[in-house]
Amino acid sequence: MKKYQLMAPGPTPVPSNVLLAMAQPMIHHRTPAYEALFTEVRAGLKKLFQTAQDVIPFTCSGTGALEAAVVNTLSAGDTVVVVRAGKFGERWVEIATAYGVNVVELVAPFGETVPAARVQEALAKTPGVKAVLTQHSESSTGVLHDVASYAAVTRGHDAILIVDAVSSLGIADLQMDAWGVDVVVAGSQKGLMLPPGLAFCAVSEKAWRHVAASKLPKYYFDLAKERAANAKNDVRFTPAVSIVVGLREVFRMLEAEGYPNVFRRHDRLARATRAGVEALGLQVFAKTNPSPALTPVLAPRGIDSEQIVAAYSQTHNITIAGGQGEMKGQLFRLGHMGYAADFDVIVALSALEQVLASLGVPVDFGASIRGAQKVFAERV
Amino acid sequence: MKKYQLMAPGPTPVPSNVLLAMAQPMIHHRTPAYEALFTEVRAGLKKLFQTAQDVIPFTCSGTGALEAAVVNTLSAGDTVVVVRAGKFGERWVEIATAYGVNVVELVAPFGETVPAARVQEALAKTPGVKAVLTQHSESSTGVLHDVASYAAVTRGHDAILIVDAVSSLGIADLQMDAWGVDVVVAGSQKGLMLPPGLAFCAVSEKAWRHVAASKLPKYYFDLAKERAANAKNDVRFTPAVSIVVGLREVFRMLEAEGYPNVFRRHDRLARATRAGVEALGLQVFAKTNPSPALTPVLAPRGIDSEQIVAAYSQTHNITIAGGQGEMKGQLFRLGHMGYAADFDVIVALSALEQVLASLGVPVDFGASIRGAQKVFAERV
């Protein structure tokens, strides 16, 4: 028996109590039972997003809600600034381009970030920029972009700041209202430890003004119409009922732990993972601001990272992820977000030692565990 | 104890074995386990849609896939013909209009259908029509439109036939390839007895040529790009993994029953329901071609149908649905699709007798059951 372990950077494991809550008999979405559920979930979303604004759910993957952010706030011919430092930065470019929006790209090499000063400079230099689009946690590189500083720039400008927080919400602190972030997008299958299929857009007052001016066509992802339905505790289209049921369970878990503790837990898991892989002589890929959601690691010289991913799977029944885009073959990515705890990191590192040894890499067995354990032993 | 019974026309009850299959530990969508699952599901979809074409899944509600059908086959300024004889016919008009597509409406009163001759006439009279859009089962009225005859018209014309089969697929026979239907749209939460959150587009060769010419912007719902990913047994975006897992279970159930039997079962449930309500002196709303998916019924004179819906819920813990749009207050709608069997109809009718009596309507107790039982006793 090899226990199956899902340690990829999303989808992430779903706790059994949540799976069983979702396995309850289906309910209709226009009933008192669903209305009570939706009321509780809408309140939980505001806490999660740290906003007084409504958070609008859509039945879709995270990318659907990224598209919603674009088509609701922009018009064809508009110009936006995109922080592009990984595969998900490229996704913003692809979506904007598909809708005839011009993109000024602020490129950083994979593994690095774009300083807020470059955002400021781009806004100063480019007339009429309507929005700045970025990730919070860039899942392809494991870098956390400095959203607070980007927001400090856009707050003094007509442009809105749109943040893909799919792999950071409920993982890293993102203070939407306090920092002045305008649109925050998240999904169900990362920090929220749910199956994929539900995603969210939270929208600031400033961004709602952009919504009013937006001319891009939309129907399914129409934020203003969905907001109006939500204001009556209703939805325009049949929602992903079972995932909404699961979300209530998740909010009860997260709020019992307390968000500051949730963020500290993820930070600890990430630091322990980094300490572990570095103790094996491996190099964490993020050169700056490593994300608390996942840890991409460079494969040892001469080893294709896909071999590491395959050995995790085939020998140990553990799913991790490889490199994406230009990093394919060079990186393996360990997820530690959502339903993730200290000893999951110990498992991931123990498996890594076995995997490396099986590929002929000299391994000081136990070294990665020692590194991680020291982090876990720290007095908080 | 009042047993909860979901008897609305979608979402529909999910069988316990499917709920429990979906409650298995989350798996990643880029693993051998998911690839085997997706291979089986893709094969099952072709059988369900009665097509040799690929059927493309999207993570969204049914309406998302309706939008996908429009944005992938049309361009702004195109003209389409819409069969509008209910709320979902109106939805086609709304989607087309949102994307700058001109609509020639073929209107029939709620409860009636549009004969194929009117479709033929509209195509003859209107130059350059690109598509005919219709429902198969119009859930707001309980009428089944004659898709086979519409297809006989469009087969000899450049226009493609796009069919919203959200509440008919796996319920009523829809022979996509044999009839020559070009785009068929369906969702997970009706005949497929799954939670909402997964929807599908199947596309004919003729329609793929329209896709190649379409200029409407799209990204999340890009059929051609999703088809290319599916051809490698992959998906572009994280799919609704748990619903796909459930879909495999559902296909095993449906294929064990056999689709001809599935269609016969639904036809029988619908005929029994109609016989039952008519035995109580009530009037089935569909004046022609009643749908096997659901039975909308006119409330007795002097009774608001919302009172009937409320009594079902409050007194008997049964969810049915009321009238939509202009029929609000006049209709109640009984669903009998998906995980629905003979004695569910008996329950729905027994409750109806109690509900009517409680509202002061004289009821010949047992009359509706007698009507339904005679249908069930027929030799097949």
C-alpha cells in the first residue's frame, strides 16, 4: 500500500469532512436552505478577501474569473500594464490580447519579480493606462509579487490594479481594502481546499466605475448583473451547488483557525520546505519573495525534473508538478497550500530524498528533515 | 421526519453512489489516473450525444456553454434565427444581442412550439442567416421543440443548427449526427444527475467551419483551442475534477440501462405525471409536444402557483419549481428527469393531492395515482 498524496500546487487535497459535506443530497439553489447557505458564504467571502465589497462567485475555473476581470473593466483598444514573470503573467497577456486590449509588458525573468518602481514608471510613461494586471503568487515560479506596493502606485492613478490571487488567497495575506487593490480573483481549488469549479471576483468602488464604462461584450461573466442578483441573495445561473456547500465547511475551518494563523502556517510550511531542499544542496527557484503556497526547486544538474515528478508518482504515489512553459524539465514544484500541515512537508521531503537517491544523486539521508524540523521547532 | 425530495426541473437528485464517488480523495488532472478517467468520459460523451464528433467539456453552468456556442461560431453583425417560445429562448436572444449578433425572432406563445416550416420560411426570406438557435426541451414551458425537423431544414442551408439540449440530453432522443444537428449544448445537472458545474458543446464538421470563420472574441470558452487540448487527452484549464469523476459513474449507470430504455423511462414518467394531474382536473401547460423532462401544470383558477410551490416545500419538504418570466404565479413545474423512477411520480402526485386539498381545492383522493398507475401497468 502506497498512500495517495496530492502535493501539487492545485488542485489541492480536500478534507474528508468537506468531501462528505459535499456528498449530502443535492439541494435546489432557489430554496430557503440554499439562501441560508449563500448568506453565510457571502459573509465568509468578505472576510477571506478582507473587503467590505461584495465578492461575486462564478461557476468556472480560475481562468474564467480572470477573463471576467478583463471583460468587465476594459474596452477594446484600451491599454493595460501586465506584470509578466511567469506562465500566469503570460495568461493575462493572452486574455487581454484575445479581447483587443493593448498590453505594455513589464517582463522579469522566471523566478524574479517586477519592482513597484517599474510599474510606476510604466504608468508615468504610457498615457491612459486603464489597469495594471498581476499575479499575487505566480504559481509557475513560486514568486510572490509585491501587491501592496503595486497598489500604493495605482491608488494615485486612474488605473485599477487587478490581481490574480488564485494561488494566494487564504494562503498569503492580501488586504484588498487596506492596500487599495481594485479587483481580486481567486478560485476554489488552492487555499480553499475545495474541488475546482468555483471562482470569485471582488471589485472595489473604483473598479465598479470602470465596469460602468467597459464596452467589451459579456454575458455569462457579467459582473454588474451578477452583483444585482447577489444583492437579492440570488444568482443568475445555476451555481456549483456542491462546491458552495463545501465552501461553508471550509470557512468554518479557516475562521476557527483564524486567518493570521492560516497565513503563519503557510509561511512556516514554505520555510520548512525551503530549508529541507536547501539542506540537500538543491536550489529554490524563486530568487526573491518566495511564495508561501508552493516551492519550485531546480532539478540537480544532469537530471530532467520530469524524472523527479515521475518517480514521486510511480514509486511513491505522490503527485507533485513539473515546470511549466520555458521551465519544463528544469523545475519540480512542491505544493503546500490549503489542507497542508507540518508533517505533509516531512512526507514530501522524505520522498524527495528517496527519489533523488533512486536517480543516482548522492543524498545525506535525513538532512532535509533536520532542516525542516528546525523550522517547526521555532518558538512562535 | 419529512424526507427531502428534490423534484424541480434541475438541479436534480444525485444518486448516492455518484455522491460517494465524487467524495473520493481529490486527484490532479495531469496524472495517469485522470487521463484514464477522461478517456472513458470522452467516449461516454460521444455515446450520450450520439455523435462521432468530439464533445468539449467546459467548467461552467449550462449558460456558459450556450455562450460558448455563440462566441465560437458567429461574428458581430451576423444574423441568426432564434426559436423563442419560453425563457430559455429569450436567453439565446440575450446572449446573441450581448455579442452584437442580429436576431430574427420566431416567437410562439409560452406553451407552444414553432413549426419547422416557419424556420424554413425565415431562412428563405432573410439573406445570409448564419445559424438557427433553439432549445430542445424548453424548461420554462415543458415543450419539446421538433429538432429533427429543424435539422432537416438547416441541412440544406448554409446556416448551422445550434440546440440547447441542457434539459433534454440523456432524457429525450437527440440524434446529433443522424439528424444533422450542428452544435448541441448540455449541462451536468439535469439528465446526467450530477451537481451543476460542468457543461458541454458538441460540434459538427459544418459547425467547425463556422468556428474557423468566427471573429467574436473568446478565451475561456475557446472551442478550437480546447478541442486541440482534448485531442491530447488534456485540458487548457483546471477542470471540475469531482464532477468528471461523478460523470464516469453516471455513464456506467446510463449505459447499463441502455439509452433507448433511458428515453422510454422518461417518456413513461412524463405520461404518468400528465395522466395524474389531468385526473385531478388540472391542465398540463404544454399545448403540444410535451417534454419528457418535466411537466408544467396550470394552477387551478384562483390559486397562485407560488402557493402550491410553497406548500410542497413547507408542508412536505419537496422542492418543485414555479413559473418563470411571464408565467410566474400561473405554473408549477414538476421535474422527472435524471435519477427519477416510477414511484417518485407517485410521491409527487400524492403530495399534489394533499397540497391542493390544503389550499381548499376539492380533491378526489387517489385519482391522480390511479391515472399514473395505469400508465405504469402498460405492457411495454
